[in-house]
Amino acid sequence: MMRVLITGANGFIGSHLVRACVARGDEVTALVRPGSGIDRLAEVSSDIHVHRVVLTDTAAVAPLFHNAQPDLVFHAAAKTRIPNGPDLSDAPASLRENVDSILSVLSAAAECETPPGAFVRLGTIAEYGDNPVPYLETQCEKPRDSYGTSMLTGTKYLEMLQPRLPFPAVTARLSLTYGPGQTGQQLVPYLIESLLTNKPAQIGRPDDARDLLYVDDAVRGLLMLGSDPKAAGPVVNISTGVATKVRDVAKMVQRLSNAPEDLLQFGSPTGAPIDLINHPGLMQSSYDWAPETNVQDGLKQTVEWAMRAQATLTGSVS
């Protein structure tokens, strides 16, 4: 049994990590934002220790690490939706959310009486930005927005601080991760929610391509990194390396949800398509990891989960 601490534990990926750690018998400390819902953790709530804390409040975070004394830390907390503002307010906001938080968590982990054996941070494919695909860990990153830039800043801080940290640390750059339990405006949950409720799904850039990573594959890779964070290097892509057109994703979801075809409304954008594809070679060679769920099966499982959730909600309302 390991003592595991997970920040952003009630998020989509964080909650899957929590359940995977509980399933293997770990003692889990879950850190979540004050005021945020913990519905995703309901089925394991009696098996974990949940604490609400502002991660940038170092004075509040440090005692939680002291009490938990984690063997392994997953830093999954991040602010992903940071819209551009004409007053440039998105820039300092992204630093507070995605840079100050990791520095606070790193400080608390480093000051533990017994520091953790490993620190795994969840990064993002958005850090690569304007680079040829598939993205390689060795490329010079050129992020397109404040979210990608702030996440890249966290990555660089982690690399710079590594010689001064009493534990090995690694950033996992995840491709577009999807699966059961995901909600919001990301591509897959947006399509599913729209089509299951008989609403038009607006796909502005149908010819863009995405590297879709099923959440179980992502979690399996993250657990491997946690077991040996030094095997590959400071940054590792977790991805399929497979390019799937957004148009094709929309059509698959439409068929799986039995929705009318005319609910799909495709735009005709100007400019070349934007592809977001990670190269998985380093992860595969260093950890003998490979994705086990292809996009067709992953979307099927995700749509079926959404249908069950919708049926449960409808039943409770009626």
C-alpha cells in the first residue's frame, strides 16, 4: 500500500486517478477546491481523505502534506478554460492558477519530514503550440494561449527546480483525454451532451485532427510514471499518436447516440487545419506502455455512460 496525494482530485482525470489508486489498495488524500463539487468521488468517498484547500495558500497546503506524508504525489489541478481578454487579464490569471499552485505544492512536498518518492504533474499537449506534428518532447515549445503558456511555465519550473528537490519529478503531457465522467465544453463531452439532448452541435473546425486518449489509458500511463519517474526524462508524452479528424469524431458520436445527422453543423473555416498530435514513442519505449482502447471503443463506452447518466437523471426528476 502507498500513501498517495492527488491535487485536483475531483476533476475528470483526477477522479479517475483517485479510483485507480483506491482500487489497488492505496491510502489516498484528495485535495479539491473550496466550494467545488465532489460527485465524481462519491463512490469512493468513504475510502479517501478529502480536504478543501486553495493550492496557492502555502500556509494551508503545507500541513496537509505534513499529515499525509505521501509516498507519491499526482498534481492534477489546473485551470484549463482561460479565455483571452482584451485587457490581457488572462495572462496573470493563468499564472496564479497554473504556476503559483504548482510552486506551492512543490514547496509543501519538499518540506515533508519524509519527502515523497515521486512527483507526477499532469501537463498538456497545448504546451507545444505552433510546432510540426506529431509533437516530440525535444521540440522548442510555442504555446498559442495563456493556458498553454502557463502550463509550459510550470513544466520549466519543475525542470529547473529538479536538482533542488528531494524527489524525482516528471511532467506527463497528455493528449486530448476523454471518457466516462467528463463534462463541459471539451470536444467529446460537448458533442455527446448536445446530441443526446437533441441540440445542434456546432463544429467550427471539422478538418482539424486530434489525438484522442481514453482516460483509462491515461491513468495507466500516469501510474507507470509514478512507479519510476526517472525512466524517461523530465517530460513524457502520453498519447496514442493517432490523428482523428474532428468531423469523424462528430459522426461517430452521432451514430453511437442515435441522433439525427442534421444536428451536426460543420463550419468552413479559413486557413489550414490545426492538428494536435503527440508522439508516444518515448513513453512506449521507456515503460512498455501502449494505448489499449481505440477511439471507436472509447467513444462507445463514453456515450453509453452518458446515456446511463441521462436515464438516471430523467428517472430521478420524474
